[in-house]
Amino acid sequence: MRYYFMNQEMEEFSIDVEVGLCKTFEFTHEGNKKSLQVRKLAGKHFYSFDGIAWKKLAALGVNEVLVSNSETYKVYRGYKPSGLNKSGAGALITQMPGKIVKLMKNVGDKVTKGETVLILEAMKMENEIKSGADGVIKTINIKEGQALEAGFLMVEIEE
Amino acid sequence: MRYYFMNQEMEEFSIDVEVGLCKTFEFTHEGNKKSLQVRKLAGKHFYSFDGIAWKKLAALGVNEVLVSNSETYKVYRGYKPSGLNKSGAGALITQMPGKIVKLMKNVGDKVTKGETVLILEAMKMENEIKSGADGVIKTINIKEGQALEAGFLMVEIEE
Amino acid sequence: MKGKRVLIINRGEIAIRVAKALNELGLVSVGVWTDNETEPPHLEYCQEWVHLKGNNNKETYLDIPKIMKIIEDYKIDGVHPGYGFLSENREFSETLAKKGVTFIGPNPDAVYKMGAKDISKQIAKEAGVPVVPGSTGEVATIEEAIKIGNEIGYPVLLKAVAGGGGKGMRPCASDKEVKDNFAAVQREALSSFGYAGLLVEKYILNPHHIEVQILADKKGNVYHVFERECSVQRRHQKIIEEAPSPFIGADEAVRKDICETAVKCAKAVNYDSAGTVEFIMGEDKKFYFLEMNTRIQVEHPITEEITGVDLVANMIKVAFNEPLDFKSQDDIQIRGHAIELRICAEDPITMLPAPGKIVGFETTFPQGIRFDHCIFPKFTITPDFDPMIGKLIAKGFNREVALRKVRNALDGLIIDGIKTNIPLHKVILNEENFVKGKYSTAYIGTIKPQEKVAVKEDIEAFMLKIAGIELNQMGSQS
Amino acid sequence: MKGKRVLIINRGEIAIRVAKALNELGLVSVGVWTDNETEPPHLEYCQEWVHLKGNNNKETYLDIPKIMKIIEDYKIDGVHPGYGFLSENREFSETLAKKGVTFIGPNPDAVYKMGAKDISKQIAKEAGVPVVPGSTGEVATIEEAIKIGNEIGYPVLLKAVAGGGGKGMRPCASDKEVKDNFAAVQREALSSFGYAGLLVEKYILNPHHIEVQILADKKGNVYHVFERECSVQRRHQKIIEEAPSPFIGADEAVRKDICETAVKCAKAVNYDSAGTVEFIMGEDKKFYFLEMNTRIQVEHPITEEITGVDLVANMIKVAFNEPLDFKSQDDIQIRGHAIELRICAEDPITMLPAPGKIVGFETTFPQGIRFDHCIFPKFTITPDFDPMIGKLIAKGFNREVALRKVRNALDGLIIDGIKTNIPLHKVILNEENFVKGKYSTAYIGTIKPQEKVAVKEDIEAFMLKIAGIELNQMGSQS
């Protein structure tokens, strides 16, 4: 089984896994192999790379979005989704669900890097969404008051 | 579905249950009906008899022996086991797994109620097992040093 | 008091904390759930569950007529508002008073006087308590705000009259910044507290945020339960709190002074519940009255841990005219040290909210940890509510022990599927200045611990996530 | 000390408690499992897991050569014995000392002197500490025991030299009873402690069992951490403990006297670890030295709760020559009140062990509860080990609050599938004499709370069990 991980910048990598008897996992990543054992004890799961040192493992309820400190990864189990392209500093994408409070620019407006393009309210906070590059507003896919899911391309800026 | 409960004295009673939609349980016991709702919340189960007041419910892992304060009940789901007879004060049955330390009587010996018949070690404690009736030792099914499961008929006394 | 039916108009960890205290005292805890909360974990501790219909806070936790209807329908004797929502709303506490329903909090007059920052400042001044210079009343227009800014000198802070908890407040360094921010702070004030009124005040640089816990009964007895240091803040919201304050340290004269000043403030409004008097303290240890929060505070557990006083239970008791657990100020003593980390669903580097669905949750804590939270696997954090999902509290014989325990607890806290500020807390707990207890509210801005959060995880971390998913695929019998 | 590898030669809740402290201090906790324990819950907190092969305690937790082999194979630096098993075994601590392995406990000489009750009594006497009359040495024969019985007068107590925890001890009221019980106590002593030697001593009627916690370092500093009242006993085993003692109450002179006497005892054997000096106290508040337990005690948590001293962490620190958390006796003060209930797999009426399999486990606790336990659904309690499966500990601002909390906690503790003493605890916690704090070790025998345990449950209880089983049948997705 091959797992694909993809972060917000659409950077991607994969890890192969083979599940053996007694919850033994054999991983392959960029040619390197590593094995992992899992045991269930007192209703909880534990993992070990050497069979001696054990740590608690959270059994994951879904295989949607996984997070590694400050990066969010989508996980694809056994398939690689098509149509995912890299997007650059000029693509303003919602990082969390929210609502558009104010839109400051129109299509064709010039923007400089760091300039506020719109205000997005999320979790009761107003967040200024700034341009990641110097350029011109190419497309606007939102309007004020609109509620958005995470991962929505709000504005594209042509550099 | 009919449930049978049987305690250590082989006293028995039954409750009927009908499981409806959305985890609604309809119970019938000796002609009386009662209904119960169950909801799952934050990974735990809760029950209510009136839909307003809720309490936590333990989802039971097995349907073997259930306990009510000082009584132990065996539970039978959907069937009534055959061959279970009432046994009286003259039947010395292990209440817990243990090991015979000492056997004080032989077959044919007279015993009085409260007299120690044997010593059973369980959980590091020596327990004196006493006759529940005046009578004569009819059968002995054990020997010193023998390890026993719970529910084993060790000695029968004829009243 | 026993058998009284108390409605909790709140959610999350504070609703759990309140329900626990109600149950223990023999009252009936009645909890609510709204259309936005399909599996509200706080109901676990509530004896009765009531549906508060509605999709947003204005239709639910802030809807006074709807709540009054529930109070009538369910024969409610008292209400606990928790923090936020209607906890400091004069109209709500007055409506309850009129209906003869016990509000578990101070009398409406104290809510009103201390709830409105302009009046509270005036009262503090009159009671001889030093205050930070600023507008004495509400500031209605940008022009007025700019005028005051020039009078008291920039930087100034624009803040909501009805606010608290860091929401609806922004510092401004110039006329232009006042102009740019005024409308936004008004909007935030309106959406968070239902009232858009603003204040302007002097913005003191590098101050300490130190607050004093008050506990008072309805017979005029007002006690302090010592201070908390809440200077580790981001976006003017606390993320780490300690008790006692490492900045006050062994300076018992300052501790006595600030605590007695807090009692003075509380007495000035005939305070009769649990509350908190907030101060700004400069490097010279001079302190100024900031505001009084007339409710139970998020960070109340650290005070409970170092004094042994159950603040929530006592708050409920006094509301029903029962006596406090103690009879004199001397009965309350500090023993040991406590630290609280607010665990938030947010990016540890940008510190911006990051809602999502929790897919894994495990804890491995040392002795002496208290985790007040509402987390369970499959819990969804929606953008509708505050991103705080738990409070990790460590108690130790001294600060060093408490630090050791909270560090170890943080290593044993796994929350999978969402971004949290756990990695940020790990950096702070090992950062030199924090370890020494040397920090002001400028800490996050100047030390920038967020920049030391590792962005990329080791490849092993991804293997563990794969193992977790595979185990889940194998089913529950595995 | 950091990075040292410590083997825990114990199981259950105490192994968890020790592992937590090791992890927190930055040491490596190494746990063991035996053939009898297929899912040992204590490994949850151990960083490394080692198989200790064998089917019974003699082949496992008491097998010194086998343990020494593991110590060598796994490069172990130190050993924590917990309580019971090898915790007070001179041979074991000497063997470790010879190999240069740190024993987390007192020096072998103190283990020897205090471990053997005959010698400890002599030492106490010489240190000017009052002792209960009895045999000064080991009693080898029934005849000798009867002779002493007649000298000091009946009733007398036959007890194991190596024992503790109520095992291997029986009261005898006559020559005949000594004769009848001698062999049985010897057998129990041998099977529980690996040594059959017995003592005889005066059996004081209606006494209080009060013990003092000691914490000492390797530099000669010996501190007391105040007393515990352990008078609620059945079969000479504690089931409820409190700190501070309600019998001593506000009598600070007696408290000071008994605590300082305990320090005197500890100093007499150059004690250098955590330990407990046990006393019998009569109605006149005169007390007699009973024994010193040279190990961490089951009931240590209540002392931790009222003083804030982490006994287990400090015990580990001093073993590795690290300083204690405090520098003077005055640093340690009592704040509040703590009560511990031992939750045992036993019949609540007969109070006899009742092993079995746990099929359901849920908790709903108020704030201020600590539950040190090793319970999980599907956990099987085997007859091989002690029936204690958990310790429910409540801390309150005063005794009334602690009682309120522990009562509420007990109502929220569901353990399904086995008999437990929870119903007995519920009776005791509401029984008049206990509520007033008026009880001696005769409490269970004279008040007989077990007779008030309801035998039959309401039919609703059975319906709930059916619902639980049906839910389980529906599967985990329900």
C-alpha cells in the first residue's frame, strides 16, 4: 500500500507500507526501509522500532487531513489524486473555514507584496489576508459576506 | 430477545428486551414495561429513562458474569441453559479461583453447620470453607494442592 | 441548596468544570446543546440535557428570551454563565433577578459597574486605586479617540467596553492607526459581545499582566485568593498563566499590596461572588487597575491548585447564601506553584486559529497534572467558537517541579488531525527567559519563540500516522 | 541522574506511579511483564518492556537471580521495588549494592534493621521510643509463642517478621488459638514474603493506627511529612486512609510529638529514603512504635495531596544523591485534607477476595479527585495477586469538602463484571461515626457497615446491563 502526503504548498511525497503478521509494519521511503511493531495493551496501542522501547500511538479515526507542527498534510491511501498543481505566492487560499468581511481590491488592481487584499473572519478574529507577491489581481472568486471552506482559492494574483 | 439472570444460589429471573430504532430499548419484566434511550456522546454511552436526565452507561465487553453488589449473576442472552439445578447449603462450591491448602474431612465424616471442612488459598489469603449445614460428607471432588476454577463443586454434604 | 436545578449557559471545558461542582454539591446540573454542536462533550457531566435551538451564538448562547423560556419550561432555580457569552451581561443578570432566578455571579449592580470599563475605572479611582490614564467614558467617534490619543500620548489601546479575553482590542501608535482600526474593533466588539462601544487608554510598554482572584459572599466578606501572572500573551490573549507570580516572587510586601488593593476594588462595588481584578504592573512593580472580570476566569485552576480553594464550588455556594469554606483571610495560604498552558486549535507559528477535526487523542501524564478539556477523538472544532480546547495545568512543590511536570505532560499529549499550539508551548517551556521566570507581556513579540518551532517533522512521524490509519482500517478488534 | 535506566520490579498501580515519576525526572523506566500477565496495564507508562518469564511470584517478582540477569542484560542502573515483593528484602538490596546497582529505597542496613520486627523494636526502645510489649526476637515454636502470650497477657498478635500490609498476621485470645493459628500464619508468611519467621506481641484493643511519613536523604537529613490515619481496616488491612488524622485533629502538640518521634526512629537506623513509621495510638493519645516500613506505602498519595510533596520523585532523587525539593522541616506544611479509598476486587459484605474479569469501566469524577489504578475494560483480576485494583483519592480544603468529593466520585465510579468493595465504601462514607471522624481500628468489627450493604439491586440495574450488552453486540460503530 502506498501513502501519498501532500501539504498546503502541494508538495508531495510518498511512503510504502506492508502490513505483516502480528501488527508488524514495513515502511519504504526513498529506498530506505524501516520496520515498526504495534501492540495493544490495556485498550491502547503502543509502537516500537526496536521491540524494547515502546510509546503510545493514537489510532486515527479518519484518513483526511494530518498535521505536522505547522504544516497540514492531506493523506491519500493507495491512490494519487489527479489535478493537483503547485500554486505560488499569488494564490490566496483559505487556510481555515471563514467568512469574507471585506474585499479591498478589484480585478486588474495592482498589489504589492504584503498589501492587504481582503479581511477574512474566522473563529471570531478578523484576519488580514495579504498578497504574497507584487502583481495584478487576475481573478476574484469571492464576495463580501460569503462563507468559505478551508482550501478555497479566493483571489489569484498574476506576478 | 430474552435475557436470563442466574445467581450463585441458582435463583433465576428473566427480562425481555426489544431494541428499536435510534437505540431505544423496550424492557418487559413480570408484565411491567419500561423503556430506555441510549445516546453516544464524545465517545461514551449515556442512558435515560425520560429523555431529559442522562447518566453514563458502561458498554459491556462480554456477557459472562455480571455482578450486583454482593451477588454474582450469570447472564444468558436468548437461551436458558439446561442442567442447572438449585444447590443447597450442603454444596461447597468455589466462589473464586483458588488452591486447596488443607482438607480436614473424609467421606462419611459428620460435620456441624459452621465447622471448617477445608482451607482454600485465593489471592494470597487462606480462607476457611465451612459447612453450611449439619450432615455427613457425601462426596469429595478435590485433593490438597489442587488448583480450582470458580464454580467448582468441592464437597457435597448430605443433610 | 441541595436539589436546586441549575442551568449552565456555556459549553466546552468550563461547562464541564461547572457541572462537576454542581453535581458534587448535590444540585442538578442542566446542560444545553445547540444545532452547531452535534456531540457536545460538556454534556458528559450534565445530569440533564436541553436543546437550545439555533445556529449561531446570537440565536443560542446570547439569546436571553430563548434562555428565559428554557428556565421557565425546565423549572430552573439558578444559572451559571461560565465565562464569555452572557457572563458579564447586565441585562441578563437583571432579567434573572426579576424572575427570582439565582444568577451564579455577582449582583447586577456589580456586573454593571465593573462590566463597563469606563465606570469601573472611575470607581477604582474613587476607591484610591491607581488606574492607567485614558478615556473616562465610552468613545463614540474616531475623532474623539484621536483627541484622547493626543492628550495621553501614543501608543494607545482601542478596546471594547463590554469585552475581555483579548478580543476586541488593538494597540495604535498614531492618529492613522486609530483611524484604520476603529471600525474593525467596533465590529469585533459587536460580534463577540453584542455591544460595539469602545474605550481608549494609554498603552504601557513591556508590562506584566497580574491579576488577583477575589471570592466574596453576600454578607460583605471579601477575600483575595492571591495573584496570577498572565504575561505570556499573543494577540493580547493569555496562553500561559502561573501562580504565584514569578515577577512578584518573594516580594511579600508587593503581593500583600496588590491583593489588598484588589479587595478594595471589590468592596467598592459590594462584590459578592468569584471575580478577578486585573492589573498592569511595570518593571518598577508599580501597578495600575485595569479592569475587574465579574465571572469565573479561564485560568482559575492555578489558583485552586496552589491554595486548595475550590473556587467554582464556593462561587456556587455563596450564590445560594451558603457559607464559604473558610472564615478568615489567613485560612488561605499559597502552597507550591502551578502553571497552566492553554491548548488551542491554532497554528503554532502564525498563532492563527486552525479549526478542524481531531482524529487521534492520547495522554500520558505524570502525577500532579490536571487537564481541563473537552477533547475526544472525532471532535470537530468549528470556526464558531473560541479555539481553546483545553487547559494543561501542573502543580509542583515549587516552580522548578511544576515546570518539570508540565514539560513531561506536554510530551505525553497527542492531539492528531488538527494544528495546535503544543509545539509552541514546548519551545517556550525550554526557553531561557521563561525558565528563569523573566518575561513581560512583550515576551512573544520580542523573544519570538514561534520562530523556533520546527516546521518539518521527522519521516518517522509520518510512518506512525500510517500505522494509526492502518490500525483503524483493521477495525476495533485489533 | 538523567538518562539512568531504572527497572521497576512491581506491577499494577504502584508500577504506574513509579514509572510516571521516573519519566518526569528524565530517567528511563523499564517495566516487566510475566507469563501470568498478558495485558499488564502498568506497561502503559513504562518506556521499555522486558519479559520476566515465569508463572508465579516465586519465579518472577521474587526471583532475585532472574532479576539480576535482567539487570545485567538490559544495562540497568537502578531498581525501584514498589511495595510488597522484594521491597523490604535485605538479600535483594545487598545483592544490588554488591553489583553497584542503585536500590531506590534505604541502605541495606536500614532495610535489615527495620525490616525484621524484632530488631526494629529493640532499636526503637534504645532510641527512647515507646513500644508495644511482646517478643523481642523471632519466635520459633508454638510453645515459645504461648509462653510469651502468658507473660504479656492475651490477646496477642501473631505476625510475620518479614511482613506488612496486614498479611501474615492473626490475633489470638488464648493458648489454643495460638496453637491453631501458628502454622497457618507461618505458611502465609512464607508464601507472601518468602520467609516464615513470626513475632508475638500484645494486641491493644480499639487502637488507632497512625503512621508518619519520613523522607530522608543520603546526607543525614531526615524530615517527616506528617501523619496518616489508617484505622479503617478489615482483616488487619487498611481500606480507608486519611491525612491529617481526624483523631489527632487540632492537637498540634500530639502531632508534633508523634512526627518527631518518627524522625527519631528513622535517624536511629541512618534512614536515607522514603519510609513510614507506624504507631498504635490509644484513646489517651499515647502512642507506641509498631514498625517501620522501609518502602513507599500504598497510601502515600494522601500525604502528597495535603503537603504538595511528590514523595515518589523525591525518593528517586535521593537514591541518586540529588537534593530533596525542600531544605527545612518548616517548608513542609499541611494544607487541606485528603481521603483515600482502596478499591478492591472483593465481596463488599464478606470482604473476601473476588477475582474476575472487568467488563465495563467508566468514571465521572468531580474536581480534586486522583484515581491511582490499573483498571481497564477486559482487565482480568487473577487470584495470584493482591485484590486491590485502585485507590480513589480526594483532596479538599477541609475534611468536609474532601468527604463530599470522595462520595460524589464513588457515585461516578462504575466497575462492571466483578464484585468490588465500592458498595461498602458508600455505606461507610455516610455512616455517622465515620462522618464525624470518630473511629478506631475496631470500626468495621463493631459498627459492621458491611451489614448495611444492599444485596439486591433494583431491576433497572439489570436493564442497564442488558443495554450495555446489546450496545456491545451492535459493534463499535454504534
